[in-house]
Amino acid sequence: MAGTGCKIADNLRRSAGFYAAIAIACWATVATAFKWGLADLTPAVLLFIANTSAIATLFLLLVTTEKRGDLFSVERKKKIKKEKKE
């Protein structure tokens, strides 16, 4: 039992390092994209594109990981009520 805590801690350290590397890579990519984008686009258009892509990405993550919470719960409740009536 004493060794399991160490294994969990090692796994957490590895995953934390992995996520930190991804965050740093994304941060650098976004900064470069904004720099290049500001050369050709107005700030308002650039922010619109950035916000739209962020919302789309988060929506896709919610749908694919099935952690959408109450996002589609209204549809499910209607289906459940129909099934109970029958």
C-alpha cells in the first residue's frame, strides 16, 4: 500500500509536465498568430475569429468527451417524458 502513493504522484508529475508543455506551445502559437494577424486584420476581426474558434473548440471538446452537462439535457427530458407516457 505504501508504494501506490508514490506511483500516483509520479503519474501526476508526468501528466502535469505534459499539460504544461502543451500550454506553453499553445501560448507561443497564439502569440505568433496574433502578431501575424494584426499585420493584415483589424483588432476587432482578429478577436472575433479568436473567440469563434475558442467557442467551437470548447463545444467540440464537450461533445466528444461526453462532459456536456446540461447542454443537451432539455432534449433528453422530452424523450424521457415521451417514453413514460407510452
